Amino acid sequence: MNEALSSLPTAVSPLTFASSDAATINIALLVSALLFACGLVGFLSRRNMIIMFLCTELMFQAAALAMIAFGKVHGDLSGQVFVIFILTVAAAEAALALGLVVLLYRRRETLDSEAWSELREA
Amino acid sequence: MDFASPPFHTLAQATLGPEAIALLSASAISAAGLALLMQPSRKSSSNPSDKFRLDGLRIAGTVIALAGFAMLLVEVIKRATTDGEASTIPPVFPMIFGTIALAGAARMVTHPKPVFAALYFILVVIATAGMFLLLGAEFMAFALIIVYAGAILITYMFVLMLAQQSPVEGVGDAWYDRVPRESISAVFVGFVMLATLADAYFSGTTQKFLADRRVDGETRSVESAWDRLDAMPKLLLETARDAYATQWKAERAAAATSATAGIDAAAPTLASIVRKADGTALSRMDGGRSVEAKLADGNSVVVSIPDTMLPDNSRQVGVDLVSKFPAGLEIAGVVLLMALFGAVILARKQIELGEDERRGLAGMRRITVDGEAGGLR
């Protein structure tokens, strides 16, 4: 009976329907890398300040996905606990960043980040 | 645990073999597709007949990006090995969720309307939550949807609505939303990032390391789940009660050939769990754990708990959160509180006060002579 249970593929085992096969984890890692790259490209190329912050959220997502995938590899829940902390930091960042954006918008009446380009050096 | 020598080789040591070149070219193709997608659309929204005209550049970008992503997927699945053998069944659901997430991300980065970009981000969040489910992180999947799609994105939407200028008639969206800044260089930086990550993740050494870890990762996750159950006395008692009820029923059914009467009677309730000398309660058995428990009448029974009755993911994450990272939890609370204060102070409307108002606020006598505000009264 127990042998029959353990010979079932993980995907349909009653313990968990999650699959830890190598291909799933590899795809998760690939998607995480691509999401991070997309977020980076967006942060560098968009001019709208709100979208720039949205792109950092995309990078947070990518990091969270990588953490959970690696946590699955190691059979450890610390990765998932760290995603809770990522979520906290993302929420705090969103609150602060959006407050800042509202402040900047009031000063210049535009969301264009180039409007603040005189802040840079040289 | 051999963390001293990480398998992630640096780029300096990397040799550009055919494997690495396949990954690099697939990354380059998807980056090129994204670069094409980023070019500002030549359709003008002022002309309604233009609205449904297909944009050749955009279609080419989509096709090229999809081709690059498909090549990457093929490469990555090819490298996934189980016990030295490549996987045979293509994982359909991760591929679907991954494609949705990436399509949403690409559209979010390229869409000229900020509100649509935020909505596409919600799509990305939901697809990522699907990936989380597939990786066994049920609690995080739903927390992600609630916190991200439900709370953070609503805040973004709110600020977008607050700060977004309405599009000028005949011009369309704001200039700074339509025209990307240095899109080619940005895509190049993204490509370098992607190539580095892909090379680190999917090189032969890393894949071998991951395959080794995965073998005992499976058993370790079950082992540590039992340890967590052992550390939760109340849940352990409840689980043992449930397990004992089914066990008792099965025993009665087996012995019921002569006396069929008492099958439907409820099982006696377990009063307490007997702990062993070292403080643990669970002992190993085939396909699960067994625990010794006391009945209300003082007799003790051995209850076997099968693997299927392990605590669910959210309970386990909760136990790990408070037992392994209590300091992190406290700091997270402080961070949130500080963010709350910071946001209130940042977004507060700055009112320029004149000399006289400041005197008034400080409790001094105002010196205004004209007007009814303040005044020498």
C-alpha cells in the first residue's frame, strides 16, 4: 500500500499537488530571470515615474519567484518566509515612493522623470 | 551542506561552449524582440481608422520575442535532469503561467498608457501566484494576490488617477509615456543581466548541484514538516485525534464480523499526547509517524499518523516565521510603521505660511493691522 502510494508521481500524490521536478523548477528560474530583466529594462527606459516604481515591483516579483523555486529545491520554507519580508518591503516602498511621486508631481505638474534631471551631477 | 564552494561559476571562468552559446543567442533573440516592441507605435490615436491597423514592427517584435522565449524554454527543459536523465513530460502548467507572466511583463514595460501598464502588472502577479502554487507555496500565492493585486496595485492606481494628466485631444497619451528613453541601451543592459542569470542558473555545474539538492530536498521537506508538527502541541493533539478516529473505525470494521453493532459509535477522544524523554512525541514508522497518546480513561494507545495528515503549507510557514525569524518579523513591523509615518509626512500638503501666521501659530500676538484675520483685538 505504502509502496503504491510512493510510486505515484508527485503531481497527483495526496500530500501535495505541487511538482518539484527539475523542469518545473528550471522554468520558474527562467521566468524569474526574464521578469527581472523586463523590470530592469522598464526601469531604465520608461520616463513615467510611477511606471518606473511599478517596474521595481516587477523585479521584486522576480526575486520572490527565484526564492520560492530555490526553497523548493532545498526542501526548506525559509524561502517562503523571506517572500513575506519582500512583500512587507514592497508595501513600504510603494507607500513611500507614491508619497514621493505625489510630492514631485505637485512641484512640476508632470510625471516625467526628466523634469528632475537637473538633480543629477554634471 | 557544502556552501563553501558555490557552483555558480563566474563569467570570467565561463567557457563559451555550444551550451552557453545556445542560451546566449536565445536571450539575445528575446531581447531583440523586446527592443522592437519598445519602439513607439506609429499609429496615432487621433485617427480612428488607424485604431485597428496592424503595426508591422509590433508584430515582428512579438514573433521574435516569442521565438526567443520558446528557444529559452526548450534549452531550459533540455537541461533539467532527474537522476541524470532528462525529463520526458513537458511541464504544461509552468509553461502556461510563465508565458502569461512574461507576456504581461513585456506589455507592461511597453504599454503607453500607465493605467494599462498597472493592469498588466496585476496579470503578472496572478500568473506568478500560479507559479507559486505549482511550487508548493500556497500561502504565499494567495498572500501575493491579496497584498499585491489587492492592496499595492490599488495604491498605484490611485496615485495614477491622481497625478495623471488627461490625454490632450488630438495628441493622445503624454509624450513621456509614448517615447522610451534609450530603449536600445536599456534592452542591452537587460540582455546582459538575463544572460548572466541564465548562465549562472542553467550551466552544467549548477544543474548538477540543483539535481543533487533536490533528491534530499524532497525528504527534508517531509522531515521538517513532521518536526514542525511535533513543535505544535495543540495541532498535534488534533491531528492525532483525527488519525485515531479513522484508525479506530478501521479496527472496529476489521473486528466487526461477529458484532456489527458498534461500528457507528464515535471513537473515544484522546486526552493528551505522551512525550518521550527527549521531549519529542513522534516516532518514525513506515509512511508516516506514530505517536503515543492517553485516552480519557488513562489507557494509552499508539496512533499512527500517515504522511497525508501533515499540517498544510500556511501553518508550516507560520511556524517557521515565528520560530526562525522572530527578529525579522519585528523589524518588518517597524519598517511598515515608519513607512506609514513617512508617507503621511511626504504627501502632506506644504502650506506656505507668512510671518504673521507663524507668529500666530507660535502663540505670539499677531501684528496684522488690516483685515479681520488675527489682528490686534
